[in-house]
Amino acid sequence: MIRCLIVDDELIARQILEEYIANTSGLMLVATCRNALEAFSKLEQHPIDLIFLDIEMPLVNGLTFLKALT
């Protein structure tokens, strides 16, 4: 089972991804986040294998968030 995290500031994008993950065998949604700051917190709490990451977000954009993980 691939543990997934959604990070997107747009509600409709999160909802579409949630539905896709729910209908795809082998994927398990662990959490959804509205911004990178929430995502940092979730990553500390849960092991994640795959991140669906928006690039253009307020506060910290997706690329900056990704670079901070490495």
C-alpha cells in the first residue's frame, strides 16, 4: 500500500485527488493539507511514500517545500 499526502491550497484540487486516490487500488490517503506548513507537520506524524504537491501556493511554494525535504 502506497501512503499518500495531498498538499494543495485549492479545495477542488484536493477533492479531485482524494477521489482519485480512493478509487485507485494500492493507494491510501493519509492526510490532506492546505499548505506546506501543514504538510511539514503531517510528515513528522506519519510515514508518507508519495506526495501530490501543488507548486503555486501561498506562504511556502511547492518547490521550496520540496527542497526543504532533501
